[in-house]
Amino acid sequence: MQTHYERIGGDAQVRALVDRFYQLMDELPEAWEIRKLHPADLSTSRQKLYEFLSGWMGGPPLYTEKHGHPMLRRRHLPFPIGQRERDQWLMCMRQALDDVVADARLREELYSAFVRVADHMRNQPG
């Protein structure tokens, strides 16, 4: 059985997904609240998400090799993440998946997994 990493098309497609995600976050006014939680220069955020998704999808564990265990919730605790931020993040990821991933079934599998992760990152009521 192929991994999500293989099904998406490997390294280049993971990078394309991340690039599109941050492009949307940077451009869409309705993503303002999630965008303001990121630094002005998105290059480090972009690289870390790319490294994380590579391993998370079953490809090379780039993030863990560089930074250790992701500890996603703990690393996101300094940032106020409520329902709006979660929804804005998911909106950008949904659009990025739609724009980059040709396989509809894979898009839905990944989006469902992203919803679970985004729910886990919430640390604010509402």
C-alpha cells in the first residue's frame, strides 16, 4: 500500500502544497487572523511545514531529523488558536489541497487528517 507521500507525488508535490498553502494564507483577507500569528517572513514556517508534512505523510522524516519529535500542540501553545484560527488554517489548506492534489480521494483523506490535527491545536475557547 502506498503512503500519502507516494500518492501525492513525493517531495515536489509536498513542497507545492506547502507553497500554495502559505500563498493563500498571505493573500486571502479572510485568513488574516491566522496570518498575523506568523512572522512577516514565512520562509522558516514554510520550511518547517514542508519538513513536517514530508514525514507525516510517510516520506522522509525531515522534521524529526532536524528538530526532534514535533510535539505539535506544545509548540503551538504560545499562539492563541481558537475556532476562527482553526477554521482559517483549514480554509487555506482545503484550497491548497484542491489546487495541488489531483486525486479526490487523497484530498479527502488528507483534509480529514488535517481537521483532526487542527482541532488538537486549539487552545482557546470559542
